[in-house]
Amino acid sequence: MVINETTIAVGEQGLVKIPIGRLPSGNVINVITHVFRGPARGPTLLLLGGMHGDEINGVEIVRQAVQSGLFTTLTKGTVIAIPLLNVYGFINFCREVPDGKDLNRSFPGTSTGSLAARVAFELHKHILPLVDFGVDFHTGGNNNYNYPQIRYTREDKVAEALAFAFGAPLTLPYASVAKSLRKIALDKHQLPLLVFEGGENLRYDGLSIQYGLAGIRRLLQYQQMIDGEFKAAPSQSFPKTVWLRAPRGGLFQWMKASGNFVQKGEALGFISDPNGVKPPVYVHASRSGFIIGHNNTPVVGQGDALFHVAYADG
């Protein structure tokens, strides 16, 4: 296997630095890529963190998996682990790269395009062709907490089987988004890519990290890449999701949070008038289901997303 002119043979491991640009100061920015190869040939797993620079839980999951020595015990196959892809966003505590573009809406990218397009191109051109399946680790967006969940592309049966093998508390079919890594991976490389979501941006979440690490181990056992009997973990699956939004602006407090099952009509939270003139407005569940994400910000505007609810048909 050759990455950026570095060869890693079967039974070896190596560290590859992929240059993706320079800061205005002239400092070179590299994407650090760990490669672990078992003593026998087998499938190649990509583990990717930090697509969005402020999503720290994903970075931590891949970092811990690398430093724990899990991949040094491979019996076959290869693991390519990239703890931090979006170095630019990470050092600026933000989701995007400095030009304001979302890296996960920039695939397949180009070698002469925007900064986001160049980073995307490096991954698309030099890493994805080597991979058989992968997991892209994310968290909720700004002030939004996501209960640990694994998402797969609807109608992709291979990805569905891998998702249930991962064994997150929630397993959700999701349509892929245009120009996202997951869509390009499937369309251009026939590569089933899972997306793990857990916690919120710029915050550690121990529960999400725990489930992420356990899911990696189960995937390796499922593919017989490490020793140990594969044991499926219980996971709930819902075919549909809906966002509940703020009917007005004000001070928001939730009464139900991610991880709670709620009944249609149940009060989930309320919005207060900051001036104490108008009575609170309650937000009610539009259908029975499982809260997979909620908004933690105390001040919301009209139309802001407050609760993300997964539910069954009907």
C-alpha cells in the first residue's frame, strides 16, 4: 500500500503526513494518517475524525482507538486512521475551513480549487481508492447535542449490515447529501461509508466516545480483522426523522432531551419571554418517537431547530 510516496507492507504500520497547504505564516499543514496492516491481506477500514474542526468527540474517538493499540493486534486487513482531517477548522475552533466553506459539502474537490476543495480532493484521490468500508465520526452542530447514533445510506444493504454490526444505540437510514464524503464514497468508489454522530461541538461527551470506541471494535470483529467473537449490540432503528422548531423567539429550556422516547402531544420544553410579559409557549411532540438530538442554547429565534425526533411509519 502506497500513500503519498510512503509504502506500508503487509504486517507493518506507518505514519504518513499528507501536505494539504500552508498557513499565511508559511507553516505547512499536514493531515496525519496512521496506517496499520495485519499479517494477512483483508479488507481496509477507514476511520476519519475532524471533518468539521469543532467536532472534538470524533477526533477523540479515533485518537483513543489509535493510542490504545487496538490496531496493532490486526489478524488481517488494514486500518487507515485519520484523527483530524480539517486541521484549519480545528486550530480556529470552527466547523469550516478559513474560506468559510464546509469541507463535507466540497467533495470530490479539485487540486486547484478552494481550500476546502483541495482537502477534499486529497482524500478522494489518494485515500478512498484504497478503502473497502469506513466510518466518518461527527457530533451535533453548534449547541446541538446528538444522542449516539450510526447512519447509513438508505438502500445500501452492505452499509446497513455494517451499521447494525457497529451497534450504536440508534441505527438510522439517511439519504446522502450532495457533495458529501458519504455520497462520493458510494457513487465514485462503491464504498459503504457510515456516519457516527454523538455529542455536540466543542464539548467532550463520554457516552458518545464510549459507544464510538465499542463500535470500532465490533466492526473489526465482524470483519474478522481482530480476535474475539463478534456479539451484536442492541440498537433501535427508525425509518424517518422530523425537526421540531421554535414557534417564537425567547429563552428556551428543554424538559425532555436526547435519549428520551416521547409520546405525541407530550410537552418537550418551553420558551419564555425574556421580559416577563408574555406567558411561556410550550413545544409539543408532533408524533411519538425517540429524541435523537436537541438544542442546548438558552436563547432561540423563531424557527430554530429544537428537537430532532426519529419515528416509525404511520
